Amino acid sequence: MAKRIEDADFSQTGYSYTLSLISGKYKPIILYCLMEYEPVRFNQMQRYLGKIADKTLSATLKELERDGLVHREMYPEIPPKVEYSLTERGRSLMNVLDQLCVWGNAHRT
């Protein structure tokens, strides 16, 4: 029996769930940065991303942390030192992001 689009619900797919975790202007870039350079401090991340507001970067990192992809480590120092790294769950997503890099390198013109 053929699948019917009328019976389908995209929001219930694994693809939809994955996109909900990594979609947005900065999330994939932050995850890529952490994959390549972890641990990374806030200011280092900001320089890496270019023109991004403190508030935007902070909110995006909090979302990634809430979703269990990024770990935030705060050290009791003055001035405060905070480092970000991937969680095990975040690392498990790196094969997907790495394939985006492979495809991009192969098809870049």
C-alpha cells in the first residue's frame, strides 16, 4: 500500500525533530565551532561568529544547553570564566553536521 501525504504529519518525523534542535542562523555554526575547537569561551565564540549581539549569542547558547547539546562550565573566578563544550548528545550530532561539511566542500564552486 502506498503512503498517502494526507495521512502524513511532518512534525512527527525524526527530520523535523533534528531541525528543531539545529535550525536558526547561528546554531549550526556554534555546533561546528565547538566540534572543531572545544572548549570555547563566550568572547572567542563571538569573534568566531563575527557580527552577533551578546544577547543573541547568549540566548542561542542557552537554547542549545536546554536541548542538551551544549554544556556550560562556569569557573569561580574574577572575572568570571565560562567555557562551552559539546555534550555526548551534541557529539552524537556531529556526524550529521560533518556530512554537511563534506557535501559543501565537494560542491563548492
